[in-house]
Amino acid sequence: MSINRISLYHLETLVWIARLGTFAAAAEKLNATQPAISARIGELEERLGAKLFQKHGRSASLTPAGRELVRDYHPIWEELQGALLKSAGFNQLKGVVRVGAGEIAAASCLAPFVAAMKSRWPDLIFEIEIELTAHMIQALLTGKIDLAFAAGSIAHPALKATPIGAAELLWVASPAVAKRLEEGGSAHRPSLWSLPSHSPIYQIMKEALPGLPVAQPAINLCNNVRTMTDIVTAGDGFALAPRSMVLPELNAGTLVAIMTHRRIEPIMFHIVTRASEGDPVIKEIVRHASTLDLDDVDHNSAGILKV
């Protein structure tokens, strides 16, 4: 056994393969090639005189010896990472942070998050992907992204969702449609535009429908908020949308908020990480993200019309 020839990068590689499940995912996380990752583990196994992984196609599972080493070393690794960052006062965070976000979360809270993080830690580099929630979950589990922003919550035993704030939802329509709704009452059957059923906004919309002072609307679906907003702005129907995503149209007067006396619960946003996440950089970023104020939009500049 040649433990004096074992380096920290050997053990870091071990931890990330154990955490992400494949050599390929660990290579992507550590910005290394897969052959380099395999070589590190080969060296570690040779110097320990023990087999640490059993390969099953593309996946890899720990042997009993590997599980024992990860169990014993993982808390030491976390403490070491944390100590190094604390010694620098968390003033030197750097590296590539891979972020996933749904369309609504991207428009509502991603920009202030990135701006705040870059202001505090200029050397951080962000790689951002706009994805569906199901794709973000898979990307988190396989290590393709480090954290995700989601509208609503994500329930998965291997993931942890931290609430970071809420965004106001508004019923909106073009001025002409708003006037027709106001005049038509229950005699007019309007069009209602919504995101598909997998969206949390769809569920909020469905729960609110019975209390609306309009005839039962014909529900149309669109999987893109921008396109849905354009359709409603062009004069077809009304929609439930995050205020932040329709603020330009509200300010321009091409959309107005309607039925403002009907209370709609705001939509909560969460930052999601792996439940086993031990990287102190990611932990510190999440801690700061949870303090962001998402309610900084000027609420006094938009048109309001009750129906």
C-alpha cells in the first residue's frame, strides 16, 4: 500500500463518481476526460491495494471497500473544502457553475440571481440551460448541472428544494378583450390561454377558474410563455401570467391586468440541488440565492382594469 502517493485529486474523483454514478458524469463535473478519470481511479486502487468500483456498462457501483472509503473520507473532504473557502472569507469563489432553469423561473428570478452572484464573485462562470422540469431533474441527478431554478417545488428523494421567493400572478388581456369581458359578463365565452398541464401555473389556473366572473372559457394551451403572451396581446382571450413576464406590455398598455379583486396565490420559486451536495461553493451560492428579493418590480407602473 502506497498511501503517501495518494493525492487529493484521487479522492475528489472517488467522491464525485460515487455521487454521480458514472465515470463520464464525474469527468464532466471535474472538467477532465473520461480516460483521465479512469486513470485516477486505477492509480488509487493500485496504491490502496483494493478494488473500489464495479463497472456495469456505463454505470459504476462501489465495492464494499469503496463504500467504506467514501463513508469515512466524505465528511473530511467537505470539511477541507469548507476550511479552504472560509480561509479566503468566501471572497474568491471561482469556477464554472452549471445552472438549469424553467422558462418562468428564468424570466422571473434567474437574472437577479446571476447579477448578484457575479457582483459578489466576478470569477464565477455560469453555464445556463433553459429546460423542462423533468429534464432538469435528470440533469441534476446525473451531474450535468449543479443547481436548478424551478417554479413550484420539485419532489424527489435525491433532491433538495430551497424556497427563494415568490412572484405575483396576474390575469391579463388586451384592452379590447378586457372591455368585452367587462361588458359581456357571463354571456360571453372567452378564450383562455395557459401553459400545459405539467406547468404549476396551469394547476393554479384550474383551481381559480370556478371563481372567475366570466363564462366557462375555452382553454387553449401553449408551451411557451412568450408566444402565449403575444397571442393574448394580439387580442385573443386572456391568460394567467407572472407579472415579471408581462411587465413591458403592461407598461406599454398593450396588456392590462384584469379581475384584480380575485386573489391569486403567488407562485413560489425554489433553487434545487442534490440532497447529497457537499460542494461548499454550491452550498454558499444557494445560501446567498435564498436571500434574494424577487419582489423588486415597480408595481405602480402597469395598467389595471377590473371586470
